[in-house]
Amino acid sequence: MKAKDLLFALVFVLVVGSVASADYTDVSGSLTGVYTMSLAVNPDGVSNVMVVFDGMVRGQNKKVDHQGDMTAVGDYEVWEGRLSSILIGLGYRMESVTPWIGAAGQNAKTTKHEMKLQDGKLNKVTTDVSEPARGVAFGLSAEHWTDSFGLSGTVAKMPEGFMANARLKYNFSGIGTAHVGYVYDSIVGHGVVAGVGIAY
């Protein structure tokens, strides 16, 4: 199993297994194709130790570079596909604010199609030329409620640039929430989002 597949599997287990003890879980989407998930978990339910998770993705298929018309040796096209950003951190909650440090990865899925001569035949050879950015991330997450209305957000220094999100929430069923907000990531881009979530 590739390292990134193992990381995603680990995050999935953490997310699914921790929803019952989550401070909040929010899933959002936008008309521009940006989708996000934010989660804050108090693992033991007693201390102020928090696990924070943020994931953001945007699907696309855009030609960003080319040479020739793909009919001769050396002609090529470079296509940029899915953009993604993910972070997981460990922090300490101080009232409504949680400073944290963790790990993050950002990637623009980039594919190069190049015409090459192989065994005397002209073939299109496809290569993944993505250059993922992985490293330490740190930042602040916060959530504050007044009656049925709440605000939550995260600001993080990422391996490439930074990430930020903010959501205005309404609690409509005791634990169920609806929200609108804004998200930004240096790799994925930005968008106005809306969605639903859980708050405890």
C-alpha cells in the first residue's frame, strides 16, 4: 500500500470512529466544485486535547502547457487535474480557541502526455509529473456559539502557502447544523460553501 493510501485510510478510520466524540463535523460544497470536510475531536472526552482535521478538494481537467499538435515526436500536453489539500493536527483547547501542530499535504494532480518513438512506432506516453507538497502544518482552530448561532474557523500555515476557512452555523435540531462559509487554500483555490454538520 502506498504511503498516501495508508494516510487516507488512517484518517478515514479516525474520522468515522470519532464522530460520536466530535466537537463538530462539517461537510461543505460549492457551486465552483470545491468540497471540504472539517472536524474537531476531543479523543478522551475529558482533557482539553483536541485532534483537528481539514480536507479540501476541487475537481478539474485543464491543459496548462503544450507543444505541437501531438502528431510528431516531442509533442506534448500537460494537464492539471484534481487539486487537494489535507491536514491533521494535535492541539490544546483554551476556551473556544485551539492552537495545534500537525502534518499536511497539498497536491495538484498533473499528467504529461508526450509523443515518443517506441519500437519504430509513434506512441503517446503518459507520465504523472505531480509534485506534492508535504510537511509540517500549524495553526489555530476556533468555535463559538451564542444560542443557536455559531462561528467556526481555521487558519493554518501549510507546506505551500496557507489555508483558511470560516463558517456561520445554525443549530436546528440540538446537534444538527447548517452553515454557509468561505474556504481558501493556496493550492486548491477558494469558494463560498454551504453544507451541514454535527455539533456537540
